Amino acid sequence: MTLGEREIPGADGSHFNRPTDVAILKDGSFYVSDGYRNTRVVKFSAKGKFQYEWGKKGNGPGEFNLPHGIATDNQGRVYVCDRSNARVQIFDPMGKYISEWKDPQMGRPYGISIGINGDVFVVDGGDQPQDFPDRGGAVRMTQSGKILDSFGSFGNYDGQFRLAHDVAVDKNGAVYVIDTWGMRVQKFTRLN
């Protein structure tokens, strides 16, 4: 399936403006965070039919400043990394605002993934200033937003990230962190 048209930007049911992530549900329907120039989340059916969207530019509840990572939990809640507002917003399946998480230890969330046991993993890409080091790392949280632990730091060595950009959790609980500037993916075990 292909949605959108290459190099044809837009903010409608068949175009994007640099989408950032996708979250696929068990029934095959999916959410797309469309964040680098647009500020919205779009829901599609399993066949790719536009269903609805939500979000606009801002820092209030349900507003975004670069929606980036997106994930869903087993209750249907939608978690969106609102990157430039340094928070994760949580919505019901229809896009109704539920709550948000904002914590200095979580930093500026770039990517989010939910493990098989319900733990939520968020990676912090930081602010990327001219002078290093900036913060960079990951946190493991409960679905209520309580931080359980953190791992990683800024750098190029094992367990460090130059720009943690996304995260995924496999069925065995291993956590994979994509490090864009470090040009690698690192696998972490025994975090779930």
C-alpha cells in the first residue's frame, strides 16, 4: 500500500507533509503522525481509507509542535511524542485528549514504543545544541506515566546515543534504539 504522493505535500486525506511515524492496530487500521510541517495525527482504515484526523499547531491539550513518535496500547489509547513541546500526549482511539506526560528525565521525546507487558519506552533526542554533550537517553515508564528507570546517555560508545530517534520493543522484551547521528541500532535486553 502506498499513501500520499512523493514530493507532493498536503494536509488532506490523501497527502502528507513529511510524516514521522505509524502505529498499526491489530485490525490493520493505522495512525500516522504527520509532524515535520503538518501538526496532526491521521487515522486510516486497514485498506488505507482516510477516517479522521486531529491536532493543530500549539502547546495546549491536543495541540502539537512536531508530533513525532506514535504508539498504541492494548486499551486503544494513542501515545504521541509531541517533540518540540517536550511531552507525550495520550488520546483515546478517536483523538480525544486524555492526559500528558512531561518530565525533565524524559526530556524531548522523539520515539515511543510499548512492550508486551505494557511498559512504555521513550527515547530523548534532546535539543541538539551546537556544543555537546546534550542529553540523550531513554526511559522505561508505566502506562500511568511513572518513570521506572532510565538507560543510555550522550556519546558513541555501547549504550550511548548521539541522536536517539526511535525505539521498538520485540515480543521477547528486547528494546531497539535507533541512533540517527550514531548511524546504528542498539539492542538492549532485560529491560522489560
